[in-house]
Amino acid sequence: MGRSSRSMKSLERFLKAEGYFTYNQSYPSTVSQVERSSIHYINSALANIPHSVSEVHFVTHSLGGILVRYYLSRHTINKLGRIVMLAPPNQGSDVAEKYREHFWYKWITGVPGQQLHKTNNPLLENLKPIPVEVGVIAGTSSSDPWFNHVFKSDHDGKVSVENTKLPEMKDLITVNHGHTFIMNKRKVKQYILNFLTSGNFYRQKKAV
């Protein structure tokens, strides 16, 4: 939310070096409702993937995870592979819960910011389980210390570890990093690669 494709550039370069075709697009993440952005921009992404690609994986950060969940609740994707979510507010955000009625929060986060609260949230409550293997990477070091007071458990400054979870997730791992730049950390990149390759954050060695 409030970022551009530049925030994922380092991760994009890493995955390209590992042989993946990547698609990394900016979108107006503080303007349109999650529902509209999800359909429009994920359809755009899928249209730009070559037919030769054998599997379509998603690596999301924060709000991006909700866009993918909404899309998969209403559409199927041919050759859908695995999904890695970085710091996703799957059960909402304590920050949105506390401040969504405040002018400054509305101004910064726009319409989608009003869709990430924790209680009585029809958007999150009506999302269906993801039909493929999904792994979640959650941060435990606050990159936004001014929000620390709203949390009662481990968090990354925007989302608590507990609220990143999904019942259907195959794996979850925590890292000592904050929400905003979690995707740039070397260990996080390796965990992503491991999950895309094997379905686990710790890649299992082949039996000899």
C-alpha cells in the first residue's frame, strides 16, 4: 500500500537470477477498492505472462496478499503454482482497527485502508481458502515504532504475526525484520526461493 514496483525490484532481480520469469507492476494501491484492483491488475499480470511458463506463482507483500486472495475466491488460474505472502494482513491490521476513522489515516491509505480492520470486516470474512500451497513470512521487528502501542503480541509495526496467519497455510516463518522493507532481506529472499521450489521455507535435501 502506497508503494510502487520499485519496492520489489531487488527481489525481482533475485528471482530472475534464479531463472524465473517475473512480472512486477505498480498500481494505485491507495485509490480503488481491493475488489477492483484485484481483478483489474491481476488480470493484467496474467495477460503478460508467456504461454511457455509452466507454473504461475505469486509473491506478495502486505496488501498484495489480500488482492490475490480476493481474486482466487472468484477465479481460477491455469497452471497456478505456489504463493508466498510477506507480512499479509490476512486477519486485518491492528493499526487499521485503531485508526481507520482518523483523518490522517484515511488521507494516507485511501479507500483500501478502510478495508483492513479486524472486526466485522465483510471483505476478509468472505474470502475463500487458497486452493494451492501458501507460505507466510511474518516480521517481528517494528519498522514503525510509533504504532507499537497498538499491539499486544509480536508484530512488524503494521501487522501482528497472529494476524498474518491463514488456516490453510502450509508453512509460516518469522524473521526479525520490519514490515516496510522485509522483501529486501537476503534471508527472506532465500526463504521465498525455497518455498517456490519445494513448498517449504527450509528446502529439504534429497535422500541419498
